[in-house]
Amino acid sequence: MSGSLASGITRPTGREVNQQTLFQESDQSLLIRDGVVEYIPSFFSPPEAESLFQELLETTPWQEDEVVLFGQRRKLSRKVAWMGDSGFTYSYSGTSKTASQWTPALTLVKERVERRTAQRFNSCLLNLYHDGSEGMGWHSDDEKTLGRNPVIASVSFGAERIFKLKHRKSKEVVSVILEQGSLLVMKGETQHHWVHTLPKTKKISTPRINLTFRMFVGARSDLQPGES
Ligand SMILES: O=C(O)CCC(=O)C(=O)O
């Protein structure tokens, strides 16, 4: 990875794709194939983003995140919260989470994102990364309960962090810097063909909050409305 561009999209090296070129060519998607990813910097103005960051930090019912790896339950230092329309329980990485009620700050963000994407969202996963020592490994948001081609809308507040997508077959990597107040929308076949990550870094010492809005569809065994 080398220099950062004004748009927040990084100039890649090696097998990584030069996203400045791609972005200019399509003006729509960061991906040239097998999915659509749109990046909107300054979706929230700097003062709005700063105030939403503080409000989300203070009013979100943060919980310790944990994963089950090789049958062992492991706590992560990253904090999470899960909010949704109707308090349903959602299973992921071997743990289950019950949705809390939308807070006023999150409702404001959700409504703005829904207007921009022309999409309704019934849930949001919030992640609080205290600094660059916390991140998220390669994965895709391809749970059956999200439907075939889910739209995932990701809003970032606080510290800027690099976000990467990697094509499952060709292994090409696309990198973007998620700036304070930005919106990233993944849609179409993205979750089938690409995995994504928020790499850890020694360069960041301040916190970041990320919100991923999702729409769960239908009643499935791992999505049980009203269960606590
Ligand atoms: O924090 C981020 O930007 C990544 C979040 C993410 O990948 C997820 O919630 O699935």
C-alpha cells in the first residue's frame, strides 16, 4: 500500500487494482466486476460527523464482542452493539445477539442512509474499534437471512481506517480509506464474489465507530423475531 489520494481511495501496489483509474472510469463502483461498491466521502459534514460520533459513543449499549473459534469462546476487545426494528435474535460467528431499540442518533443516520440508497434497513451492527490494534478479518456478509444479493450500507465516524475487498477467485484487492462521515454501499453480487476486511494497523491510536445497516428478510431458523 502506498500514497493516499484525495478521494480516500488508496493507490495500490502489486496485485492490488488502481482504484483511482477504476473510479474515474465507472464513476459509480469501486469494483470492475462481480458486484457494486459505491463510496461517498463526506456523506455527513465534519461537524455532523463529530457530533454523531460523540453521541453514538455515549448512547450506544456497547457490549464485549466474542467469537467461537475451534469450539472455544473468545472475547474480543472491540465493542459491538446490535440494533433492530423488533428485538430479534441474530446468530453470527457462533454467538447470538438480541437487537436493542434504535437510539435517536442511530435513527437519524439510518433515515439519511435510507433516503440516499432508496433502501429500507431493519437492523444495524455497530462496531467500536478503540484504536488500530482492533480490526476485522476477511469475511463476507453472506448470511442466508440477508437474502440473495444484500445491500449493506456502512457508515464510518472517528479515525480513518483502510478497508479492503478481495476477489475470491482472481485475488485482486481493492482498497479504500473510510473517512470520517463517509458512506460505503456494497450491493449486487459483491458478497458472493468478494470478501472484505478492516486490517489492524499500528498507525492509528484513536477510536472509530462503524455502522453496517442490513435488511434481514423472511423468518429463518437463525432469525427469531421477539426472542430474547
Ligand atoms: O468496520 C468496518 O468498516 C467493517 C465492518 C464489517 O466488515 C462488518 O460489519 O461486516
